[in-house]
Amino acid sequence: MTDTATRLVVLVPAVAALLGLLLARRADVRVPRAVAITTSAAGIVVALLEVLGVHGSSGGGTLSTVPALAAGELRIPLQLQATTATATIALVVAVVGWAVQVFAGWYLRDDDRYGVFAATVSLFTAGMLLTVQSADLVLTLVGWEVMGWCSYLLIGHWSRKESAGRAALKAFLVTRLADVGFVLGVVILAAGAGSTAYRQVLQSWASTGCDDAGACAAPNGGLLNAAMVLLVIGVLGKSGMVPFHDWLPDAMEGPTPASALIHAATMVAAGTFVLAQLFDVLAAADGARWLLAVSTAVTMVYAAVLAFGQSDLKRLLAYSTLSQVALMLSALAVAPADEGPGAGVLHLYSHAFFKALLFLAIGWLSVTVGGTAAATMRGGLRGHLFIRPAMFVGLLSLAGVPPLVGFVSKEHVLAAAEAGTGDGAARAWLVLLAGLLTVVLTAAYCMRAWLVLDDLSAAEIQRHDTDSASLGVRTVVMVLAFLTVVGGLVVFTPLLDVGGRIGWLVAVLSILLIVGAGLAVRSVAQGEDAAARVVGQRMPAFDAGLGVDRLYVSLVAQPVLALARLVVFLDREVVDAYVRGAATAARLGGTGGQRVHRSEVAASGLAWVVAGVVAVALAGVALW
């Protein structure tokens, strides 16, 4: 039963995507909407069956998909796995996928391309579930690439807008550039292990042991570091970490359901789970962990600062995603080898619930007030029976207020960083200090967002019609809010191996939250946006990412464009010159022959033919 459920977890959304494409052009959107919502709900049921099937199992079971492949000495088993961790994260992805499909059915009800969007969401979900359930690097790579392609389609769904097309292209190019590293890392790991199966890769490359100082030895240390550095580069690109971060805020040009899907539990979080699966190998690659630690520490602080100064609340959530994904990845960079990746995976689980809740709630509210700009949404929560408590719970969880799920996972991440400082690891101190600073900044921008949305001094407070959204949308928001409140209880179950570390950081975290909230409140005059008070005239620079986009154009886009022009020149003027030369010679020969052989047979022409025959005969006799 477990094996069947594991296969169906990936197969159900894949079949839904195919059916959705076949039905996408129907004038009546009710059929593709029913298919999308029904299949996503079926995905939850199948994922729940998988969780129940593997519950309590001590090891990871693998199962086949299609016949294994052999490429010389390399074995490619193409297997899936069913463990408590993979089943739990698959259930989380299925829940978020269902929530997005229900919300999209209402949010895009008048969109003439809704059917294509719903099918793409299903395919995106299938790609993420394949990445989660994969026990093989090749299958992981397939799921990884499917998500990249679907993200381009979802971000650019409103392609009639120039800004949406540009954002989609930027996301595609930046992530594809980083994916080169991911592919090369996979190739090195697979070649060294002689197999693409995770189990063989871990056995071949994992450390042979650690000494008392915490230093771990591994076979082929230099090559292992190179492979994992390349793999980490791919993860940094897909997750939007510095220096690959600028595409993710621009991805807000896509519809809100697409933002919720990409930001909550799919593409940007996929790298966390991939590295968690390879944690034993990552723990032996000190260079790769340093790269991961530095990038995530810079990203979590930088993105939190930018989030506070955004004039658009949807982009505020986008920058908060950068900061929170950096936090979950940082746990993998500093967690002691014997503790494992549980803290990072827990924050992935946690972030999925409260970030999906926030994006869908802000999307619902934007329909009511007519936009996502802070000025437009000021006081917009007043009178909303469903959105107001949902947004309140989501922001509290994002800020890490106990006992919500965001607090539980953040505490475990910071505790993992604190544990890593025991042997004096500098990168653990870097992550710990950056994480504590991020806690303050996160509390500040969450408080700022709430004060804007719930502003009592707004000029006009209207009682909005809470029934404007469908029953399904209201159900989705309430389910996500409930999971955000009680989701932290997962640490008391065997579903995620996160340990039970509760230490001094709980008190420090609470104090920092109070400090951060106090800073936000003190900066606000009656009816004034905290960002306008603190950031002031620099807000457009914050909206532009402090000039990073222009930096991309100068350092990346223009050099790549110049290189592309050089390649085109070499292709046309050098490589094609041989082809054109052969064509010219053939054309000249044909023209000459045409002039010699006229359409009418002349006596001189016949004479030349006879002379040629005689010459050939004489040559044959002479050479016999």
C-alpha cells in the first residue's frame, strides 16, 4: 500500500497536468477548475496514506519506477523513497498545492488562460513532489528542471504585461545559470559513486569519521568539495540567495497564486530538502558549508532590511521569503554532523504554512482594495472577518512569536547554530549572529505591515463584504491558519527528526521580538507608515533592491550580450564560411556546366562527348 501511495503522490498531479492541458482551451472554465481542485485534493489523500504507511518506520524504503538504466559503469536505478521525512514534506506540498488550486480557481476566474495556469500548477507540484520523493540524483534533476521551466511559465502568465515577461525571463536565466553548477555537481557525485542512487552516493562520499575537534575526513576531499560547492551554487540560484537573489522579488509580477506556490513549499525551498538528503556528504565538505553559510547569513539580513522598506506589501513578503529560506539553509551550513539536517527541514515545513497563508490572504485583500501597494492597502483589514485573523496569525508566525509554528522552527534553527559554535566554528557564529539580527528585523517589518493593514486612522474605513470570496477560499485560509497555529506540535511526533533542543535561545528570541516590535511602534506617528518614517525618500531605492538590478545589467547582462554577439559572429562568419564556401563552389560549378550544356544538342557538344569516351577507353587499355 505504501509503495502504491508513494508512486501516486507524484503521478496524480502529473496526470492532472496532462488532463488540464487537454481541457485548457474549453470556453467553460468550470471543468478544468473541477479537475484541478479534485486532483489536488486526491493528492492530499494519497500523501496522507503514505504518511500513515511509513509512520514509525526506522529506515528509508526505496521502490522502483521504471527499469533501471545503465550507462557504461554508471548505474541509474531511478528509484523513489518512502520515509517519514519525505512523506511528511510531500503531504505539506500537497496541502499547499491544493490551497493554491482552490484560490486560483477564484482569483483567476475571469482569466482566459486559467486552464493553462492550473495545468502548470499541477505540473509544478509534480516536479516538487518528484524532487522530494526521489532516491536518485537523475530523478531529482528531472524534478528540479520541471520546476524551473514551470516557474518561468507561472511568473510570465500575464505575458501581455512587459514587466511580467521580463521577470519571467530574468528568473529563467538566473536560475539556469546556477543550474549549470547543480548539474556538474550531480555528475561528479554520480561518477565517483558509480551510481546515481542516494544510498550509494552517501556510502561512497560521506565522511569516514570525525575527530574530537569536529574535523571530518572524507575520501577525495578536494573533489568532494568541488562537487558540493557546485551543487550549493545550484541551490543558491534556485532559492534566490545572494548573489542570485534579484529574480525572486521580481517574480511578484506573476499572479498571487503563483507567488504562493513558488515561495511557500516548492522551488525556493526545494534546495533545502535536496541538501538535507545529502547532508552526510555536505557535512564532509567544509568549503561548501562555508559558501552556504556566508551566502545565507548575508541574504537573511540584507533581505530583511529591504523587506522593511518596501512600498508594496506583496514585495515585502517576497523579501521575507528570501530571508526565511536563508534561515532554513543556514541550518544545513552549521548544524553538527551528528545532529543532522532536521532543523532546516522543520523550518521548510513551517514556512510552507505561514507563507502560503500570508500570500493568499494578501491576494484576497488586494482584490477587495484594488492593489497591493501599502498606501492602497492602508486600513484594508478593517471589517474583514476572515482575512484579519488570518493575517494576524501569519505575521505573528513569520515574526516567530511563541507558540506558533514559526517560533518552533526558528528556535530549532538558532539552536542548531548555537550547537555548531561548541567547537569554535566561525561560520556557526556568523549564522547565529545574523539569525538573531534577522529576528529583530523580521519582527519590525511584520509589525510595520500589521500597522499599515489595520490602521485605525485611515481616512475611510469601509466594511468590506467578506462573502466576496468563495467558500473554498475561506476554507483554505482557515485551514492554513489552523496549521500555522498547531503545526509546531510536529516536534513531538516521529514525523520529523528534529531533536528536542530547547535552550536559552527561547528567552533571547522573545526579548528580541519585543525589541523589534518596539522599534517599529516607536517609529510610527499617528497614521504614518513606519517605512516612510525610517526609510523616507530612499524607499524607491529599496523597491529597486538598492540598485542590484542595474548591477546585474552592468556585470551580467551586458557581458553576456557581448559574448552572445561574439558567438553569433563566429558562427556566421567563421563556422558557416566553410558551408557557404562549399555552396558557392557548387553553385559556380553548376553555372559553368549549365553554360557548357545547352538545352539544344550541338554538334560540337556531341564531339566532346565522343572524345571523352575515347579518352576513357584509351586510359583503361593503357592502365590494364
